[in-house]
Amino acid sequence: MVQSNSQIIATIDGQEFNYCVSGNSGQPIVLLHGLASNLKIWGLVTPHLAQENRVYAFDQRGHGKTFKPEEGYDFDTMCTDLLSFLNHFQITKPILVGHSWGADVVLEFGTHYPEYCKGIVMIDGGTIEPSAREGWTLEIAKREMAPPPFPGLTETRLKERFARRNDGALASVPEAFESVRGNFYEINGVLKTNLTFENHMRIIEALWNHYPSELYQQINVPCLFLPARTKDASDHPDWYNRKAKFLEKAVTDISTCAVEWFEDSIHDVPLQRPELVATVINKYLKSGFFN
């Protein structure tokens, strides 16, 4: 019987982490969401993975229903949080799967704690290096990567914004809206982001000092990159060219590395194409890629 993936609060090292777990046995897999997201982004992927694997997901600090300090958003601390989570649940040799910024967290973790994981999967992430962008400074990065303002946001207005997002690619997926709604809490009918603006900025500062191009040369666990691109990729050549350049370097520098593009896919591919995401991960598991 597969356990429910209902959310649970666990106290780990004195702090509250919101998590869910599905599946009773098999290869342990731990899922990490991206910046300003939450564990619900994996809600449609988990049932497919949990048929043969033991699957965990949790809200990282500052996000969802997990504790929200005003410090500790550097990669060292985020990796320590992940290590504490693994130790608390006695998770041995998991496959770590990260989406977007979460992919960069697992990249850092795999580099510094290779003995604690069997391999890492990076979904449209693991290539975020703002300081490598020509002409950028930290101030520019903070301005360009800052969250949008949400003054007076109500649930109705959020639904309207969501319906227009990615040209309506997820408008017909109820679970997708629930995932986005999980990024907010409500006070007197007004929605506020779980990740504060200040903590968002702290993560951008951490990303400025994060260098995937150097980590590729250091990591010695199997790495699977699953980047996404839409049909209109040619409309954003700089973005996709930068991503492709990092992936070329990853394949060159990492001893066990594979790249498989999700074609015609938006950044939030775990919500758009969850069965495909799970199928590809399972394919590499069964192939022995992570052994």
C-alpha cells in the first residue's frame, strides 16, 4: 500500500519542517522545490514515482509551512538543512531531485556531501550563475530577480493571474493552482507570500556567490540534467544559449553525466508534464545510471 502524501510537520534540530512522504519501499527519492515555491509542486509527480520508490518532499526554510528565520539562506546552510532532514528520517543513499533553485541546492549538496546521496537530478536548474552574466552586478541581479509586487492580492486576483501564466498552459490543472496558492498565506482576505521579500533577496545574494561552472569540476556523483524549453525557444536565444553552454560544460567536466531536454515544456514542468518527469527519472534509475 502506498502511503498518502498528506503534509506533516516534523521538528528537526529544534525547527519545524513541513514534509510529505509516499511509498513504502524502494529507492529513496527526496524532492526539493525551487525559489518562492513549495512542496506542492511535486504533487502530481509523486504518485508516479511512489509506485516503486519511497518519495519524500519538504518545504525548504522560508518557504511553505516550514520555519522562516531571517538568516541561513546561503547554500551551506540550505545543504545542512537537507542533511538534517536525511539524518532525521534515516534516509540512506537517496536520489536527490531539485527543481530550479532547488536543483542548485542539490548540486551544492552532491559536491560537498557525496557520501550521503546516490545521485542527483536537476530539473531546469543547476545552471544558475548570475555573476557569469555579462554586464551584471549584484545590484542588477537583485533588481532583475526580485519577486513581483503583490499589493492587495486576493485569491480571485491570483486565479486570474494564474490563468494567464505561460499562456494558460496550466489553467486546466487544478493541482497546479493549488501549488501556486501554497506560496501564500491569507490575512483578512489578502494573500501574503510565505517567502518574504527580504529572504528572497538573501537567496539571490547566495546565488550570486554560487558557481555551478566550478562545481561541475568537483562533483563525483552521477548527475542527470533535465532542462526544459518551449516551442518559442528561438524567441529567447540568450537565455537558452546560456543554459546550453552550462550544460555542455557539465557533460565535459562531470564524470557521470547525462542531459535530456524536456521539449515543448515550461519551467514548471513538474506541474505541466508530471508523468513524463517521473518516467524519465525512473528510466535512469532502472538503467543503472546512478549505480
